[in-house]
Amino acid sequence: MKRIILAILCFFLVQGVMAQVKPDFFPEDVSQEGVEVRCFCTPGVRNKSRAKGINLSYQFIGGGTFTEEDNTLAAPYTDYDRWEQWEFDIKAPVWNKEHLKILLGYKYAFEVFHIGRLGADFPETFEALDQASLKSSSLSAIVTKPLNEEHYLAFRLRYTANGNYSGLMDFDGRFAVYKGLAVFGLKPTEDFEWGFGLNVSKSFRRTSILPFLLYNRNFNTHWGIESAFPGYVYGRYNVGPRSILLFGAEYGSDSYRLGVTLPNDELLDYALNHSEVLCMVRFEQQIAPWFWGNLKLGYQMNFSTNFESKSLNTPGFNVEPTNAFFVHVGLFLSPPDSLME
């Protein structure tokens, strides 16, 4: 049964990727993090992958080419040597009672394309993208409210600034992304949890509403599944109390406001969005009490990257980055579950 469930979820998660066309059920600006509430509280089954109180991670994606996506670009195309992503994330409980738990969080992340060769079309835009920090800074609040022994509610509110601005945070409305999440969870046992929720996002691109399904289950002391469809699905194997192996796929999507200054000082204004599915093997290892390491190895299958026009003088266009292997390494603090019960 467990193999059938995992196979079905994985099939729907990646079925649209081979054609490089994003399925309609994949919205904008949603990722694994966007459809889960990972916190030090009631949600979650035993032996689950670790929640991260403080997290620092780095991801390296191999080089590729921005090929044409809708017959608007001509060869030669723009190449990039590598694609790097950094992230620092901290969550801390400010109220931790049996009937109510509240966490506040801050995340600072950025990604950088290292352009190797400029193509024939839109060279100024890709030159501006070269080594520019596409930043994402977030403030969030997570609230969980147990209703009884088997049911709970969880909520998250988040403000994010996405773009190539300066500094660690920006409250200019042109960079703003507002997100809200609500989950109704059912947890009949410590080994089985399911639920459903709604994720709402309003950004400089559009407003989107995403329903999602939560399903977490242990089949025995070693094997389990962790999923929030369509965001992610993982099979899990607990090697031991301090070692966790996961394998599966997750969906990622990010949008940024990108300003490009031309040689004549004219300003172009884009909303840049990239979306992808990452198929991977992931390993979490406790290094010391509270201190864990995280390693992901896998293959990133990219959907089109959209440079959407946000002003009359800005020409919009779409490109399709080639697929590539990636490696992700991270260190994080995760207090024992008993501390937050």
C-alpha cells in the first residue's frame, strides 16, 4: 500500500515536467515550505524529518542555457555557468502552552546566476541578471491551536520582499508578497496524520489560491511517508534515531521584481518567475545534541522562466533553462521534540 501511495503522488508531481509545460495545478510562488507548517508543536508524526529552528544552507545548480520557449528568441542563446542559492532561516517560540503555540520567524535568502555568455536577444536584461542578488526576505508568524486529542488548526502569515533591492529587507510595495496559510489537521495516532489546507498569495504578479492535501504516515519503525500535495512528497527511511533518509520530489517557484538600467538610463521593470520540480535523495544526520546536518542530491527539471513586463516600455519574454543536477548542503539547530511538547 505504501508503495502505491508514493508512486501515485510522485506521478502527479512530475507528470508535466517531461514536456517542460507547467501543469495548471502548480501555482506561482509556492514551494515545499509554502504548503507545510513545520514547527515545534502538535503537528507531525513520530520519526518525521526534523523541524529547523535555525537553518543555514547553500545550493549549487549546474550550468545551463536559457533556450527559447515560445519562438521569440534566436540563437545563440544566453548561457550561465552556475546557479547558486543561499538561505538563512530562524524560527523561535514566543508562546508555548499546551492549548496554543506561537512562533515568529525571519528568513533571508538570495540566488545568483553567473552568466557565461550573453545571447543575441535581451543582452542588457541578462547582463543585469549576471551576479545580481535576487533577494527574498520574510517575516512570519505561525500559530497552532489543538482542538482536542485528534484535531488541530494551524495558521501562518508571512510578508516577503522579493527583488534585486539593496539591504536585508525592503517594505516598498513593488517588492511585496503577502501569504496566508490555514490547515485543519487530523491526527488519530502518533503514526498517522492527514489534513487539508488553503494557501493564499498576493504579489506583484497575481493573486493565487491553492488548496492542498497533507498526508504523513509511519508504516513501521523505519518506513514512512511525508507529503503535502502538490508541494512535495517524500518516502522516508529512519536509519536510526539520529539518521533520516528521504527520497522523492518537491515543487519550487519564486518570483522577483527585477529592475534593469539601460545604457541610456532608461529603466526596464520585470517580474521574473522561475518554476521547477526537484527529484532528490535527502539525508539528515545529527552531529551533536540539537545540531544537525542536511544533504540533498538530485536533478532539477525546469519549467519556463518568465520575464513579465511591469511597464509599458519593458518587452516581456519567456525562456526555458536547461535541466541540471544540483547539490544542497545545510546545517541547522533542532531541539528535541520533548522540549516543545
